[in-house]
Amino acid sequence: MRIKEVIVVEGYHDKQAIDAAVTADCLISGGSAVNESFLRQVERAAKERGVIIFTDPDYAGERIRRIVSRRAPGCKHAFLPREEATARDGDIGIENATAESIRRALDSVRTDWTGVEPEFSWSEMTEYGLTAHPRAAERRQYIGDKLGIGYGNAKTLWKKLNMLGVSRTEFEQVYQEIEPQFQLQGGESTT
């Protein structure tokens, strides 16, 4: 599998995992201390070939994703569920994923739709039990994994739903799958 776009990863070991799974060029951020030189390279790659941001499914990875997205709008995004990127010792990173998981994530990239009319309103986050619900975090994790957009707190998930072009139909299908699993147990309250 050959990837046309340049893939942004966090570290050298992530690049090695990408190289073992696909043929692609990577830009390595060097971790959370993203510098100006790296961001200029990302801007150029975005103009010339396009960019796929493929960072670790953790706080640092999401921070790098936000920084790069702001600097080079219109990037594509690849996501791995946490469990597919977690080593036995608890280390989280793309370097821990199988080649199959990496290929699946790259097959399911999403384009940044920032600036397009949002599909989901903030009030729907409460209506769907993704905030102000005793099991909101579990629901967000499940939806993020099933939609391939990664986990986030309520505000982050809301932004990702809109930014990454998740359709109402796609969301509703996943929501229907989880609703029976995450209903309130007897006596629980959403307040």
C-alpha cells in the first residue's frame, strides 16, 4: 500500500511502524515540543502532497494534532483506538500497533472540514449522553473508536464530529449500537 500524502508522526519508532505497514514518507515532530522548522515543513508538504496526521491516541498526540491542524488546515486525520496502540507495559504509541491496525487506520482517514457548517450542535452532546451522563466517558470512547476519530472529552469529541465530517447517518448507526449497552442503570441520574 502506497500513501501519496506525507504522514506526520511523533517519533522515529512511529515512523518505523509506518514503514513496516505501508510505503510512505513521514515527517517526525520530535514529540510535543513542536518547533517552527517542523511546522514550515508540514505547511509545504500540505501544499505539495497533502498531510495525514497520525499521532498517538493520548493527550500529547492530540496536542500535536491540534497544533499541526491549526498551522496547516485541511489535513487528513488517521486514528488508532487506544487498545491497538498500547503495549503490554502500558506504553501508548503508534509504534506499538500492528501493521494491520496501521493500514486500517490509514484506510479510514478523515478530512478536516473546519469552516463547513457544523452537523452537530453542542446541545446534542447532552441529548446523546456524551456529557452530563454517568457513563459519558465510556460512550465517547466507544463512539470515537467506532467512528475512527479517537477519544476526546465532550468538547473535543463535538469538535471532531464536526471537523472530520461525520455524517448524521454514520453517527446514528454507531449510537444505535451502543445505546442499549450504556443506558442508565436503576437509580442513576444524569445530573
